[in-house]
Amino acid sequence: MTVEVVKVEEETQNVDGVAATKEEPKSVTKCSSYKEESNFLCDLKEFERKALNEFKAKLEEAILGNSLLNKEEETIKKNEKAAAGGVVEKEKEAEKPVDEEAEQEEDKNPKEQIAQEVEKEAEKEEEKNEAEGEEKCVEVDKDIALWGVPLLPSKGAEGIDVILLKFLRAREFKVNDALEMLKNTLQWRKGNKIDSILDEDLEVDLSSAAYMNGVDREGHPVCYNIYGVFESDELYQKTFGTEEKRGQFLRWRLRLMEQGIQKLDFKPGGISSLLQINDLKNAPVLAKKELRVATKQAVDLLQNNYPEFVARNIIINAPFWYYALNALISPFLTQRTKSKFVVARPAKVTETLLKYIPAEELPVQYGGFKRENDFEFSKEGGAVSEITLKAGSTETIEIQAPEIGTTITWDLTVLGWEVSYKEEFVPTDEGSYTIIVQKGKKMGSHEGPIRNTFKNNEAGKLVLTIDNASSKKKRVLYRYKTKNFSS
């Protein structure tokens, strides 16, 4: 779970005004309110291309010079060895009595002294040659990779530009800083065995606190972070009760990030980042210190080792304290960081999320049509349509069922609801009676999406009626499918 306090960029789409006249339902259009930088070389600015080429050259040199991962370790070992050797020599010298050393020097004749000096020089030369031989025998690892992408530039891996541009953008195209960040990330991954984290059987299961679900309108995988679950004292203690448990939480959150990265494509033009949703409803962030500490640790680890992996951060159900903290933190954030955030108050959650996530990919608890383990609608069928319902008007959606035995399944939601809604089946035969599928009732603002099914015994049509008596226009989203079992 990750959440930061940033400047509010609240969604305040106006739904007041005169609605358009009734027309054929249209498909929901995509939102293009934000764009990520291109990873194609031809789209980079001149200074960006120059920085990328310089980064590649320095990275190639570091890998072939065996300094990307091993330099620091070798230096530490040599220093430890030298220090240990110095201590031993000093201890030996200290053990010798001063008078004994003087006597030995006096007893030596010039020839013996010269022979010993020659022997010492020979030993030093032999040690030097051995050390040089050891250095020559050190193998250069040309297969260093990050997220499955080989990092040796001369290998020409297709995804290397995308990976390196992430580090460059995180360090404002300062090549030395980007290289240092990359080195630190590789060292951190090696020291914490991150490359094998997906195969670990972690004791903790926090799937209710954070999970991957669906994609946004641009194809980014979506990660949901649900802070309200930690209102439960039982789950809170289970997750943050001890330092060991907090460590398990961080490891679990890193594994979730790695799982999300498995869904990405690092080719130029591919989807190489995530959309992140932070739900602060009932979040006990201020009241519980351990949650704040663990959250900060998770944020730091993700920012330092997963640069530019979040295309957009959407904060929903923002409580009052979020805005208070934001006023203090915002001046210290870069414009680039702030531009990635969108904040939505509770009344605007569904409307905001639908700008970025299509209804068929948005979970039903957030006002979308996606239900867990639901196979009623395939990706190919059941496209979502939208109609505008002007203030003080009534609209109907008609679904034809000319064959007997047709099963109709539909999803429908009204953003903000506060309308009257009913469902009827009207037979083609005027002598038959209309069947009330769902009697008319007023729908409150907190109603969720409707899912219903009806099977006809005679030819006719299903009619969904929405009556908007309010002074605001409404957006109606719906989809349906028909299936005839006799065919």
C-alpha cells in the first residue's frame, strides 16, 4: 500500500446545465486527460537522447568493469583483509621483546641482511602477482538483468531504453544520479533476494488491503490500496503488532508490486506503468502509529527502487485530515509529482474513477460493473453504453426479445442516482399483460449498480425506465446481453 500527501487536484466535473436531446445510446468515450512521456527515441528531446546515450555508455563501462554490483563488495573485503593483516602484524611485533629484536639485528652480518631483504622483496612481488591474478580471474557478469530486461547496452535488448528512461526521469536526466540510483536498486534487490520474491510462501495474506484488478482506459494494470481494513484491531495487530510482522507486511507489499510488473510490457509503446488507487475511507492512518511508519517505509522502498512505475495516483474518499496534511507537504513536492495525483471526495468517487477506468473494468463496489468471478459478460460482448438524462426528464432503455425463451441479463447504474427506476417486460401481443420485473422505487445517492436477469415466455421487449425529477442532469451507463437456449 502506498499513499502520499500531495496537492489536491480534485475532480469537479459539473453535471448541471441543459442536457442534450435524446439520441441513440453511444459508447463511453475514453479519457485523455493525462499522457505519459513517450519511450520512442524519435519522440525524445535532444538533451534526453544525449542523456540516454551517455547513461548507456557509463552502464556498459560499469558492467564490463565489474563495478556495477561487485566493486563495493570487493572494496569492503580488501579493506577488511588489509585491516586484519595489519592487526596480526602489529600483534606479532608487540609479542617480540625489544631487547631480543635489538640482539637479532646485532647478530646479523651484512650478507645475511641483504639476503633477507631480497627474500622479502621476492615475497612481496609474488603476493602482488597473486593478487593481480585473482583480479584477472574475476568473471564479468554480462547477464545482469532487471525485471527480465538485460542491462548490458551492447546486447541491444528491446526494453532497455524504457528501463533506463525510468531512472533518468526519476533523476531529472542527471546521468550520474540515475546510474547511482540503478546501482543502489540492483544492490538492494540482490541483498533482499527480490528476484525470487514471487516464489516465496509468505505467512501473511493481505489481499483485502491491496490487490491488482483490471486495467484502465489506457491499458495500465490497476492496483487498489484499501486502508480502511486496518480499522479492525485484529487485522491491525496481525499485520503491525511486532517488528517481524511489519517486515512481513513490507515483503508482501513488494511482492504485490512485482506481481503487477509481470503484467507490464517494456517495449517502446508498451504499457510500462501502473494506475494506483488509494482508498482512504475509514483509514486509521492518524490514530495508529505503526501503520504510518509501515506506510512510509513502503513508500520509500517503492520510490527508491521502482522509479516511474506509477502513471497516475488517484486518492478517493479523502478525509478532512488529508487536506490539512497536504497544505503542509505540497510546497516541497515537484510539479511533476503533483501532476500525477487526482483527489476525489466521497460524492465524486465513481464519477472520477470512470474517467480513467471503463465501467466493465471498475469493481462493483466503486460503481462499476466488474464482479468477482463473474463470467456473464465477455470482453468481446456487452459493450457499455451511455445516455444523458436531462433534469426533470424520463428516459427508457428498450431491449428487444422477439423469440420465446430468451434470457436477458443487464447491468445499469446512474451516477449519483437520486432518480426513480423500474423494470418491465412489455409483450408484443397487445392482449397480453405487462410483467413487472422490478416495481418502481426511488434510488438513493448511495445505490450500487443493478444486475438483473429475465426470461420471457412470449415475444416482447424489456423496458428500463429512469425518471429524473432532480434539477441536475444524470449519466446512465448500461450493458446487456441476450441468449436463447432453444437456438
